[in-house]
Amino acid sequence: MSVPRARIAPSPTGPLHIGTARTALFNYLFARHEGGTFILRLEDTDQARGSLAYEKDILDGLHWLGLDWDEGPEVAGEAARGPFAPYRQMLRLPLYEEASERLLAADLAYRCYCTPEELEADRKAQEAAHLPPRYVGRCAALTPEERAAREADGRRGALRFRVGTGVVAFDDIVRGRVEIDVSNLGGDFVIVRSDGSPLYHFVVVVDDAAMQISHVIRGEDHLSNTPKHILLFRALGYQVPEFAHLPLILNPDRTKMSKRKSQTAVSDYIAEGFVREALVNYLALLGWATGTEEEVLSIDDIVEKFELTAVHKGGAVFDRERLEWLNGQWIRRLEPDDLIDRLRPFVEADLAAGRIDWMPTDEEIRALLPVVSERLPTLGAIGDLVGFLWVHELRYEPALLVPKRWDAATTREALVGARARIAEAGAVAFEAEELEPVLRSLAEARGWKVGDLFMAIRVAVTGRTATPPLFDTLVALGHDRAVERLDGAIEALETLAPA
RNA sequence: GCCCCCAUCGUCUAGAGGCCUAGGACGCCACCCUUUCAAGGUGGAGAUCAGGGGUUCGAAUCCCCUUGGGGGUACCA
């Protein structure tokens, strides 16, 4: 058997969708596992809805995911790659033209001059009669004279493909045998608009054939359209490829995942700080499983184990909680240098947004990694976690300083004591191992619960009740700033408990 | 409406006739660890395998019906 060729054919009518990313991933996994070729083709024939910005978002997203294509369109100044260029449909118009001429000449397709109004009226009538909507065939058997008359009226005519009669059957790799009677296709369908631009069902077939795609792997939403494609492949004399229809990714209510009900843009997940490893890992496990109990898998692990025949038939609800768990797993697996590189843009974003006052150095971030990595559900959580380290002034309610078992006077007394010990420790060595026994002994001497004392200090130096371990936090802050913040807290307590 | 597809814990799934009194993971609940929050560890609740008929010595696994859900029905992709 020749080398398998799979493709992802996104349409730039919106930002990269999670569903498209998943389909791309499965095509990539299949191609890599089989030693085949992974192709990217831009389906940009919908000029009304498409845009270059979306195109860039899609390409960037696929690159970010690590789904590099062997053949694909020119991008960012780089030339198209592959023997079947161009890889964007608006550049392939002559091919569709040639194919449609062929169908027309063989009377496998015909010109249709129906107006939108006429078609709309047909549809309404059918609806009223409780009949399935279908093209009535008004132009299916026009005489040359009738055609000439309509052309003379200035009508250009769309091109309709004759679907004929019979049953189209195919063996879908994930669904098994599928049979659909042609009579359910809605009648002869348009393959070229009256303005001359070709439609999806047509171009997808012409291109898949031209690019010698051997496996069409796409979402289940295309299952019902597949007979149209098969009919076209046959009419054009092309070999029909293998099909594999993937289960859909669902909203929590089990409808097809949509922007309306879920976060569908890959760029939004990137912006939140999900890492590619986690998203790839998560997406691969939606509708497919290794058959083992392993859950945390690298893309290479997945490529090795992936089998299209093991893909599910039923749809899968997108579960963000599970994605977050995997994200944490992967964040903890990243090498320090790598993690720092990935964290930096998020810290920069916090700076730009005014959430912090200055940019920490890489070394400062590196020092934080041991206590921070296990507390990051996403990279974007970094500012929320330790942003207090990089601000000039803390803002919090003084009442927050008082542990629940204490009153303001006790808290003030404790902070004064802690301030003295910490200031003193700084003269020797400002390290977690030095600080802890000193403060523990303070609590012990006064009969305070260490948790209460530590909490008061925690709030005083961070402004919050949930933070990384206190002593690591103090060290990160540095002696001078720690003392300064303790002084600030003691002062803030004046309003609650005058000295 | 019509056509097509699907159906195991709340969610993602293991399961391809006996290994299943249905396993794992997320989430949830306890406990342990512990200065908070996490992470980690241990344990627990949670699915009569949508329901009903068959086939079989034996069915989550095969067949049929019902129900439920989804997708498709454009001069969108």
C-alpha cells in the first residue's frame, strides 16, 4: 500500500476552534503513526465570512499545538511546501473550473437559473406540505432554447450536480458500514455559485483527489454529506478515499460544542496559560483511549499508540476540570528553563495590565519554581499566586490581618514580636531554615498557636490568606521588604487596636 | 418533518460472550501530610452497563424493538 495521506482543511471563517484542533490532531496522529503525510489546506472559498486574521489565528494555533504539516500553504513569507501547491483554494480556482466544465460537458451537472426567491418559495411549500426540503428540479431538463432565454435575461446560473438514484454505501473506519439512499440528499445540489465561485462539497472532492488524499478524517457532522462527496468522486472519475468520521466534542448539554455555550477558541486557552502538551493530551483522549490506564501522555507516546480503529462513535463532553488537571500535570513536568520561558509572557501581561509594578528577573522566577509549580493550574495564574512580590504597595483590608481566633491587639503584639525577630534574623542569614525556628519559638514563648502567628505574618507580607509556604515567601520578598511590610501592617492595625 | 449516527459512574473512559459482585481518571467527600493554599498519599460515595425482548450453558459485550440523545438536511464550511 502506498503512503497514507491525511489532511486538515480548515476554513478561515473564525478563530481556530477546539473541534478543528482535535480533528487536525487526529489527522496528524494517524499520519505520523502510519508513517504517512499530513497536509494542511485552507478552504477559503467563503470570501464573505473568511478573513486573513482568522487564517493567521488558525495557522498560529496549529503551530502552537506542534501539529506541523508536511505539505501546506505559504505562511509568513515562507513558500508553500509540497508537490500539490497551491494549498489554498482561492488559488486553485482553475482546477475547479476544469472539473465543473467536465461535469457540465458530460451532463452530470447542469445550469440552474432559479432565483433565491423561487427556491425560498419551494422550501416554504415543502415545509407546509410536511415534505423534506429538496431541489424540485425546475432547471434539470431545460432545452437549449429555454437556457438561452434565461441567459438572455442576464441570469448567469449556478451549477447543479445530478445526484441520480440509488444507494451510496461506504465503510467508515470508525462507524462501520453506512448506507444512504440518494433520494435523501435533498435533490441536485449546487456545486458552483452563480457568481462562479465553487462550493465546499465540490472543492473538497476536487482537492482531496488532486492532492491524493487517501484518508478523509473529519467530524461526524460531515457523515451525512459523505454520499454527496462519493457521488462527486465517481462522477469525476476519481478514486474514492477512505473515510473516518470522528465523534463530536460536546457542550455540557451534549449538543455540538459551540462558541455560544463553551469556550471554543484555542487562542483563549493559550491566553489562559494552558500548555500545548496538556491540550494535545486532553484532546487525544476525547473519543480515543490507549486501552491502558495511562492518562498523562506526550504527543510522541500518543503517536506511537494511536489507532483510528479504536476511536469511539459517541460524542464526548468537553470537561474543563479534567483539562486543568492535565495542565497541572504537565506544568510540573516541564524543565525549569522551559517553564520560565513559558511563564514570562504571562508575567509581562500582568505588568502591562498594571497588576504588578515591575518585571522579575528570570533568576527570581527560577527561585520560585519549586514552590510555585505545584500551585499553578494554568500559567496565567502566576500573577495571582505571587504577584504580591512585584508590587510597591499591598492593598488589603486591615481586618484580614487578624486571625479568626485572635483580636486586633493580640495580632498587633504578635506582629511587633515577629518584626523584631525577623529584623534580627536578617542580620545573620535570611533563609527559610533560619527563620522558621525563630518564629516557632516566638509562638511557643507567648503561648500562641503557630498557625495563627504565621497567618498574621502571611497576610502582613502578602495581603492574602492563601500563599506559597510562608518562609519561602519571606525569603523571596527579602529582608528589607519583609520588615517594611510588617511595619505597614502594624501601622494598619492602629485603626483597629490603638497602641 | 425526513435521513443518518450514537447510547458503561456527574464527566472522560477500560471492556471486543465467561477474567465484571463492571476497572481507571477528573470532579466530589473523608483521613494522612501540613503554617495557609496547593501538590502528594490512603480510603469512600458514585453505573441494576438507557429500557424491553431474544440468541446462548452463560451477555455490558451478538440480534431485534422501544426510548433518549446528537448530527445532517444552504448559491456556509
